Amino acid sequence: MNTANPSVAASMYAFLSISFWGVSFVSTKAVLGVLDPLSLLVLRFGIGALFLFLLLFVQRAHLRLRLAYVPHLLILGVLGVFVHQLIQATALLTIDAANAGWMISFSPIFTVALSILFLHERVSVFKIGGMMMAVIGVLFITSSGPSHTLSFSLNIGYLLMLLSTLNWAVYSILLKKLYIPMPSIVITFYMCLIGFLLTLPFMIRQKGWEALPLLSQAEWAHLLFLGVFVSGIAYWFWAKALEVMEASRVSSFLYLEPLTTLIAAIVLLHEHISLISVLGGLIIIGGVVLVNRSNPAK
């Protein structure tokens, strides 16, 4: 992706990442009917690591890793890949994919707070107003049930998704704070490999491979999408965006993730969309635009 404006390129990378992640809730939900969460993650991380390795091989990239940065990669791999994806996959056992997409929109709130505390980023009136506007949009969408009233369930799945938003905010901050002088694609490869190695023993213990013959062609397609585009490309692009933009600004693009989840649910699951959901989506887009309206100096 070539552009003269690094900020525009970073915005495009962030947008593509959240687009893939938005669809991932639908793909994960589709596969969880056959595989348990840990077996799903083993295949997803394995496919992602293999894809990135082949890409690095074609580019003849160096994979040498200095010992001093191994702890950094382990921290990022455990939090951003293993823990994050395990929490979300477990949450999707009890909640709908679309609802999971709405919950993830709260991650930028945690990211902004952590950015102020640890990255000393300044928050403008535009950012505050945009965040509030986006949250209102999320509330509109989550209230688009038959009763058209605002209500939240204390289902464990929602609590897990809320925990995942906090975990992702910590990951985004650490990705900037724990500087690793390596290309973002190499860092992503190692994190995917860490996720695969951490989940593999659980799959072996539970004999998760026994469910593989039960997977249909459509479910294998979902797994390939999760491995290549979600675990591989999306994490890589997210890291590239954070190389240029503030963590709080990059995180604001997560407000768009429910829209991609909704579109995927309509196309793949044939769900119907209500007018209030459309209104909420437009409010979310307005909030993202407002958050990125100003880039305050550090």
C-alpha cells in the first residue's frame, strides 16, 4: 500500500484490520459448532503462522531475533494472541456474533485512558465528543431488538467480551511501549507462532483433531479466513498502523468493527437489519470521524 501521506496509509491499515476482525466473529461462531475454542485457535494460529512464514520466505526476510526481545514478544503473544482470542472464542459460545461485535467497540475507551496514563497522549475535545458519540451509536444498535429498548444482559459471554476489550487496550499500548526493532510482519509471525505453541498442548490433551473430519468445506473456508486474514494480515496491518498513529487514534477505528460484523452476519447468516441499527451505525461512523478530526501535539 503506497501513499504519500503516512497517516492516510495508517488509517487504511487500521480500517482493513478491523474489517477482517469484524467478520471473524461470524466465522468463529460458524466453526464453534464443530470445534472447541482451543482446537479452533490451534488451527487458526497454525494457518496464520504458516502463511506469514511463506510470505517472509518469498520476501527473503531475516527472522533473527535478539535474546533481549524474547520477553517482549512473549508478553505481546500471550496477551494479544493467546489470551485475547481464547476469551473471545469462549464468549462466542454463549452470545451472538453480532453482539460480540458491538461489545468490542468499548475497547477505545480503555485505550484512551491507558494512553493518557502510560503514553502521555493528550485528549482533545474532538476525541472526547467522538467517543461519546460512538458509544451512543453502539447503544442504539444494541437496543435494536424486538422491544427497541436499551438493555444489557449479565451473561458471562458479555462479561468476557468486556474483559477482552480491556485486554486489547493493554495490548495496543504495549505494542507501542515495548519497542522491538523488527519489521511488523516479523513480529506478527512470532506472535502467531507463540499462540500456536501455547494452544497446541490443549488440543492434544482434548484430542481435538478427532473433530477435523466433521468440518465441512464452508467451515474449512472460515478457518482459512481466520488464519490468513484475521490472525495473519489483520495483526500485521494493526502493528503497521500503530507505527505511525497514536494508540488512541488507531483504537478509535474499532468503533467501525460492529458494522463489518453486521454486514457479515447479513451476508453469511442472512440476518435482517433494522432501521435503528442503520442509525446507530451512522452515529458510530460520525464518532470515528470526530475522534480523528484533530491530532493534538504531544
